[in-house]
Amino acid sequence: MARFFERLPSLRASLPWILFALSVTLNVFFLGGYYYKRTFDQRLLANEQARVRYVMDQLHFDPEQRDRFQAFREHTRERQHTMFRANHPVIDNLWREIEKPQPDTAQLDDYINTLTANRLAFQRAQMHDLVAFAQTLETRQRLDFLELVRARLERGFPRRPEMRPQR
């Protein structure tokens, strides 16, 4: 047995190679995780049609589930447009007040409260619709769907080109 250990290279000679192999392994896993996250983000931030197709394909929706999902999205879009139309005059009034030499802070607070209330009502109704739709899915689909929704919310929404800040 002593001869076996004598033939092995010393730890001092092997340690750099062991550390190098460990470093390469960790870098490969890091780069793999980065690539996976980046492609996942791109799928979730793609244009709307690609995102919808990705969700339906990923969750293996049957035709009835696809129809319910499309109806859910259409209802969401309509509600969002309604909120934007309701908020647009309030935002205009808010900016007119801000532009005054002496803006009325109480009036600004009222505008902000109105905008906040509209947004809160939208988010509350949206969450109720989301839960109602999710309850129609099978358990595994529901969990995967909610995971996709959460990932989308945590990563934020892509800005349309006209909304991006000028540089």
C-alpha cells in the first residue's frame, strides 16, 4: 500500500490541476445558467404574438384552453385601454398644474390619488381574472403558468421604442 501512495504525484504538484478543473467546471455551469436565463428572458420579452405562442406551447394548452387564454388576454387588453383612456385627461391636468408658476399641491395630490385609484382598480380586476383563468387549468399547468407570469412581472415589461428614453 505504501508503494501505491509513493507512485501518486504529490498533492503540491496536483493541486493546481485540481483547482483548474474545478474552475473550468464552475465557469461552464455559470455560463450555461446565464445562457438559459437569457434565452428564457428573450422568450418572455418577445413580441406579444411570440410570447403568447410560447406560453401556449410551453403549457400544452388544448384548443379550449387556448380560446380561454386568448379571451383572458383580450379582456385584459380592453381593460388596460379603458384605464389609459380614463387616466389620459388626468395626466394632462396633472402636467398643466405642474407647469404653473405656483402649482397647487392639494390638486396635484388629488390627481395622483385618482391615477393611483384607477391603477389599483385595474390591478385588482386583473388579478381576479388571472386567478379565475388559472383555476381552469390542470394543476401542473396552473403552477407553470403562474411561474411564467411571476417571471414576467419580476423582469418587467419591455418598453416600446417610442417610450425609450433618448440618449
